[in-house]
Amino acid sequence: MEMFFVQKGCQRLLIRQCIRCMAGHSKWSNIRHKKKSNDIQRGKEFAKLAKTIESASRMAGGDREHHLVTAAVARARDADMPKSRIETAIERGALKSRDKTSSSVDLMTFEMNFRGIGIIVEALTDNHSRTAQEIRAIARKFGAHMGAENSILWNWKRIGLLKVSWLTDDEARRDDLFTAALNGGADDLEEAQEDHSINVFTEPHHLHATRLALSTAGFEVDSSELTWRPNGELIHPASDSLIDFQSILEALDNQSDVSAVYHDAQF
């Protein structure tokens, strides 16, 4: 399946032809490592989401309309995080943005190579040294090599990703979806038949507007988030590396400061 790029103002007939030719399995569905959660894991997930919201709110100076804040809040809502916890995290971040003497939670990004597969780790921490030491220990344990700044990210792009439920073959409704997405600021769309959805890609600052445009047009947005997307082809891990690869993803995700893990592997 191939991606396609939609130019603003291109004819609707061209869009319709593109989406038909690319329907199938979405190679982008699993580039962010996600695991099923039980009650204990959900508690940990909520704690990480709260840190993400707090950090975004602090960096945005308490501006609730800033794209970092709206993206963090949308991700928390998609995970069914209680509204009270979301509000508390926003307020805590806004307070810290005004109080320059308070300790801050900062975003750290780690890049590593696992047997030819790129892995990007985002962590929110108030102790850079401790977090870096623990991430490096995980990398060593599973034979991954830590990379210098931009050694992996040079070939990735920061984007907004929305997943829209799609259970119909109605061509007119499909056109309405494309129109709403483009009006909201979307750049790319792809159909993923394996989970009956359409992936909508945007620039980070257009994520909230695109979600609003789709929801206003009556489309169910399952999730929306800021993510990293590799520009190159995805890599098929060797069969003898699969267990170790899954293990390092789990170990990274279980580290208390890690907020997200991305990779360019295709299973």
C-alpha cells in the first residue's frame, strides 16, 4: 500500500481515485508502541499522561489553546482519563510556568539503534541524569546502541495523527470526510482496512483544528496525537530478533519517566 499526498484544492475525483488505490493494510498503524492495559497499567498510563499535560501547559505558559496542550489533552481523553485529573495537570503546569523557582518536568528525547531498527524514546523528567542512566541501562541490556542527537530523528518528521472510524463504502460520505479533513488542515490520508479506520495526517499545529473539523462534520475520531513518523521505508525485524525487540519496547515503556516509544519496524 502506498501513501498519497493531497494538495490543497486538488479535484475531488483525484482524491477518490487515490484512496481506492491505497486501501489495505496500514503500515503506519503500529509505529508507536502501545500495549493493552489492566487497571494497574491504566494508573501508570494516567500518571504519564498527567506529566505530559503538565509539561505542555508549562511550556505553553498556561495557554489552553496551544497545540501542545490540546494534543496532550486529546490523548488523555482518548484514554478515558478523568476530567478532574486533566484539569489538575493543566493548572499545575500553568502555575509552574509563572513560578520560575519551582522544579520543572522537561522533555528528553533519546535515539537508539536496535539491530538496524530506529527507536525514539520520549521521557518527561525532573532528573535528567537519573532518567538518562536508566534508559542507557535498558539499551545495554538488550544490545541497542544509543545514538547522538539527530542520528535517528534526521529522517523522521513530527506530525499529528488522527484515526477515524470507517465502516462504510459510501463514496459521498468518503468525499465529505476528505473535504472536512482538508478544511481542517490535513495533509495526508490513508485507509487502514485491518482496523476499519482512516488515518489522517496533519502538521502538529493543525491537529486540534482537524479533529474539530472532522467531529463537526459528524465523523467519529477514535484518537488523535502528536507522533513521529519515519520518512524512509519501514524495516522487517529478523525472526531471531523479534523477542528481544518486543522486550526492549516493553522495558522502555515500563520506565516511569517514558511517555512514548516509537520505532520504524513493520511486523
